[in-house]
Amino acid sequence: MFGRRKKDAPAESKDPEKGSLLEKDQFPIHDGVSDENDLVCENVPRAWFLTLVMLGMSIIHFATPLAALGVLFAGEKEMTPMCYKYEDPVMFYACLSTGFCLWTFPVVAALTVVFVYAKNLLDSRLFYRMMGHDVLMQFQSFKQQVFTNKFVAFTICYGCLGLCSFFFHREGSVIGHLMRNVAYLVPIGTFFYLLYSKWSTNAHVISLPSVYENPPEGLGTEWFRGYVARAIFVTEDQLHQAVHTVFPTLANLHNATGAKVTMKQYIGMLLTVALAADKEIHDDYDGDIKLAGVHGWQDWLLGRMYWVIPIVFARFCEDERNERFQRWFVVYMMWMVFVTWIMLVLFVVVAAYYLHINKVPWDQNPFLFFLKFLLVPGSTANLVRTMP
């Protein structure tokens, strides 16, 4: 794993001070950040390898939750609560809402898988870039983000709400319905396990024991001890807040002057804020106000995406390795766009069909309105005709 490879072209600018923002920037460079370590960068997974692995894994696991959707279509009468039988409006809408989540959650779960692997791709790339500058990162675990991360909390609540639909089956017990619908629960349970195991990148990057056992060729374990001794440790939460503090400033300076920073300078500024002894800089910081002041729609959009994106896609950072990764990430982005469109159409079709099962008239079905925009003209009418 850590055998020597052919050396690439230098990733950093040949003249790191040329066009630098250091003279105007308010954040000094952290002393512990070193020049990019070629021994590390040559022996960690490359951009193309990371992209293809994550793409392959997402394609494989993407289909797992959709198996539950096939089970629903095969046994729609047994698994779908007949909400139209409830005369109480509260019970009717409660039943209708939980059944809606039951039917559409496999689609949401399949799309979630694609986004989770995109997150892993970005996190892994950032981990190895930081490692190349003698910085070790610790990402938060799934348990730490169950209630703090809105995306995770929404996904879990959506799935649990769908399972609550079994309470609205009038015939038989809830346990009996759960036992009879194991074919639906197995793919959903597999998805939740995948979400739990794949959310954090800590378990998927090269660990320090692996580096110790397989050091770069010809260096031995002494190199590893020296690396660990000089390495800087930073957590995901610290770096996350630092990005939202440093990125707007550098983006605005770049838009005003056109100057750029190297990856070493950018990481050094992030660590200065992340490891600052005076934590009031984080307590007084308002992310919305800071990002609202970013000039330029590209930087404004980057600042509102996943927090790793402003690091690896920053326009003001001049770095060849980042540019190579950006080109390869476009491949995964094409897959994400394709899947998002297909899942959006499938979500609307499934939702419309579920309301049809519960005897909602087609002229009152709101999802047919969306189908007219998502499908070619005339296809909506043909779809309605094929439904029983």
C-alpha cells in the first residue's frame, strides 16, 4: 500500500508567494503546516481511484432500497393501509401521511445512498490532502450526528414515520403485519445499516496502524514516528467552523484582486482559526451574515454547500492536485444528476399511485401536475391509463 510510486508534478505553485493574499489576509499561517509531503501524496489513493471506487459502491448499493419498492407493488393491498375507510379527518390524514412515507421512502433511501458516497468521496480526499501537509483529521461518527445533522435526522424520521403506517391496518396486529412484510423490512434495514456504517469516513481511510506496518519503501518505522510527532490533530467540527470563517474572506479578496493562495497557505489559515485559543471567534460568528457578504455567485454557492467543497473546490486556491480531483469529481456529479432526475420522476409516480390506491380521484391528485413537467407530453395520460 505504501510502496513508492512514480512522482507526479509538484502540486503546489512553484512560487508560493507570487500572487499571494498573505499580505492582505487577516489570518496568519499556522506554523505546524508543512510543505506537501510527496512521500505521503504518492502513496495514498489517487483522485481517479477514489472516484471510481465510490462510484462503483454507490451503483451497487443504490439498488438495495429499491427492492422494497418492488415488494410494495407486488403486495400493495396487503401492505397499504386503506385510509379512505377512516371517517375521522385526523385519523384519515395521519394514515395517509404515514402510508405516503412508507411508499416513497425506498426512493428517498436510494437517492440518499448516492449522496452518502459523494460525501465519503469528498471527506476521503480532504483527509489525504490534510495528511499530506502533516495534519491528521478526525471525522465525527454517525452517533454524534444522529440529532445534530439535519440530513441524517430527516432520513431516520422519514423512515420511522413510514413504518408507523402498520398501526393503521384494521385487520390483524401490528406485529403480525411486520412479520408478514419482512421482504420490505430487509432492504430498508440494510439501508439503515449502510447509513450507519458508511456515514463517517474514519473507517474507510488509511489508518495510522496501516501506515506503521507499511511505511514508504526504504524508510522504516522511524519515519512514521517522526511523522506522528510533528503532525497536527484537528477535528471535523473545528475545521468546519474555520471554513465558514476563512472562506468568505479569501473569496472576497480573490474577487477584488484576482490573487490566489497555495494549498499549504489555505490549510495554514484554516488551522489558525480552527485551533485558536480564543474561541470567541466562533461564538460571535454568524454564518449566514458572513456568507451573505461573499461577492460572486460561484463563491456564494460554494459557501452554502457541504463544508468540504469550499476547501477542495475553492477558486482562489492554486493547486494541481485539487484541479485533478475536480475533473474526476465531475464524473460522479454526472451520475448524481442522472440518478436525481430518475428518482424525482419515480418519487412523483409512486406518490401518485399511492394516492390512487387510497381512492383519491385523478383530477384531485396533486402529483399528476408535477408529472406533466417531468415527463414528455402525452406520457402522463398514457401512464394514468395503465394504472388500475
